[in-house]
Amino acid sequence: MAHSRNGSPSAAVDPDVTRRRVSPTSKFTLALLGLVLAALTAFVLVQSGLGPLPDPERCVARADGSAAALDLEQAENAAVIAGVAVRRGLPARAVTIALATAYQESDIRNVGYGDRDSLGVFQQRPSQGWGTAEQVQDLHYAANRFYDQLVGIDGYRDLPITDAAQQVQRSAFGDAYADHEPEARIVASALTGYSRAAFSCSVRLGSTDTEQTGANGLTPRAAAVLTDVQQTFGELPVGGFQPGGVTSGHMEGSAHYDGRAVDVFFRPVTEENRRHGWAVAHYLVARADRLGIQTVIFDDRIWQSGSDSDAGWRDYRAPTGSGDTTVLQHRDHVHVDVVESSG
């Protein structure tokens, strides 16, 4: 019988128990499991924007208490699809149908492959009369061709999303368009301006070179933004730049003085112009990574790339002093400027 240290009897101890140890294999398994759990936790934190790491580069649209996330490529393409509809004066319903179609056909990616000769974001087939291979991979052309077919459908606004999309696409999987209706509706509402300050992206721009202003008073990056907006929305009233540059009329340190900024005007201030302004403002945020956009301001709200982009649209602190409040708060125009040289 075993005895305790004070000599009293103690319970017998199974010698096999005292010899049990965690085997090297078990230690490795536990360590591996710990690493996997840590990695999964880190992934969830990054994707949700929580914890010490910055938000991932992605975009989020919000409407009616719901949200839909897109990566930067999807956002850029969705913005063009919506912008073309805004230019044509089409309802948000048309954009919802187009985006549900693009989700199903290509995950809103302008792909160079597909079933048989299908190509592009809508998987349009040159052999079926949609256009050349080059044309159907041009987002503006592809979106316009989609809407051309859509508006030719009698009563398309009142049809279920999947029925309207199927009448355009003639897909073998026509019922699948309905699967994407919720997120398509949210993104469409934001990108057409019906949901305001509701489309935001986390964007961190890389290093850029210093640019000189061109003949129109804009740097090449700023000129590219102007060209991009006009290609999608058409000829809009613009200002904030001129040949030789501007030297007055803006707050101290304004990007306008460097030729890095453009103003897009929506006057007078009406509900319709306000909606149109938000469509353009959201479009610019969606295209910020591609175009090197640093700041977008409209309707007394501001979005900025970099670490500030994680906060989305914030209240804009208009400069104090004399001046028209409507102008100072950017109620009648969208201000956009591009990143300065860095790196």
C-alpha cells in the first residue's frame, strides 16, 4: 500500500497514469489546430473590419437597412453599368435587372471567356448579333446593348427580375437571376443616387509620380477622371480648372490650385439634381482605385481614400467665413480630386 509523506495510507496510484504524457503527434496536432483557429479568427476580423488590422480593400452598398459587399473590380464594373442607365434616364429597376444579370453571368467581371463565344460582363455572344468580341467586352457598349434589349420588353418594369432578365438573355438557367435580386437591388439603389452617402469603398492607393498640368490646367490624372465621368454620364457642367490654372476662388491649399481637382455641377439644388449628384459621387468612389482619386465631396459629406476610407462618408466641415453656404457645403456640385505624388 502506498503511504503519504506523513506515513498515513494513501490511495493507490496506477503507474500507467503517472507515465502518461502528450505524445509528439498530439502536440503537433494541437499546435496545428491552434494555428488554424488563429488564422480563421484573423481572416474574420480583417473581412469584418474589426481588430487592429485595416479594412480590406472592398466596397459596401447600403439601402433600407441591408448591405451588399463587392470587391474593387466588381464595384468599378457595377458603377459603369449603373452610370450608363442614369445617363439614359432609366429607372433604378433597370439597373437592378442589369446587375442581377451580371452577377449571374460573370460575377460582375468583364471576362474574356464563357460558354461557346460568350464574353464580357453579360456574357453576350458575337455569333448571336450582340456585337464584335471587342465590343461586348467594352463595358459601356455592353451595358447599352443590354438596356437596348431591356427597354424593348413591354412592361419590363413590372415584370419579376428573373423574367425580365431572361427575356434579354435567353439563358438555359433563367431562374438563377432571381438568386441575385437582393444584392442587385441594394447596389442599384446606391449607384443611382436613391440611397445617399450609401456606397463606400476602402481604398489604399499606391505610390504615384509627380505630374505637371496640361493645356487645360489639369494634371493627367485629373484629366483622366474628367474623361471617365463624361464617357459614362455624358457632357456634364464642370469647372474648377482652366488653361493656365486657377489662382483664386477656392480655400487655401485647395487641390484646384494644383490642377488636381474638378467640380461637377448639379444646379439648381433640387431633389432630382441631388439624386443625380449622388449617382456621380458614388460612381467616383467606386472608380477611385482605378483613377487614383483622393477625395470626393458632395452634399456636405466627404469620402477620402487611404485610412480615412474605412470610415466611409463623413460629415464635411465646410470652411468658415464669408461665402455662399450652398457652395461651401458642396450642395450644388461634386468635388473630386486625385492623389498627390507619393512614394
